Amino acid sequence: MTRIVAVTACPSGVAHTYMAAEALAAAAKAKGWDAKVETQGSIGIENELTAADVAAADVVILTNDIGIKFEDRFKGKPVVKIGVSDAVRRAAVVMDKIAAHLAKTAA
């Protein structure tokens, strides 16, 4: 099973952070993938990824509208950086591109 971890954050740290998290989690679930999404919003870090979560992940998705805290924990992992609006509006497309990439690297 493919495992995705993601971190979402937006400049204001309010609605779009959480909308992006929900969209990414739903798009991964629709593919039958396991996903855990950490949010870095105005109230701090929620649903924090553990070292085990990161170690088990096949791909990391980071929103890049603002800096992600503790980004160095993803060194050595395939990282996809997208805007928060793409995560909200195009999560399924992002997952399709990830699936195509994973299929190519597995072949």
C-alpha cells in the first residue's frame, strides 16, 4: 500500500491550511492509499507526523506558500511541493501524478 505524508500551511494559517489537509487526505483515500496530514496553522502544529510516519512514507507532500517547520525531517524522501490552492482544488490530479511517478520508479 502506498503511504503518503503531507504538511499543509498557508500564510494566514486558517481555512486553507485545513481545507488542503482534508482534500489531500480524501484524494489519497480515494486511491486506496494511507495518508497522514500534519497541519501547521494559526493554533500551532496539529496531527504531528512521527518519525515512524515519515520513515514509512513513500512520498511527502509539502505546501510551499510559506515555510514548513521542521522540513529537514524529510531528507532522503521523495518530496512534492505544491501550493495550498493546488492542494485544495487539484488534490486528485496531484495524486494521479504521484501514482504515475511511483509506477515509473517501480518499473
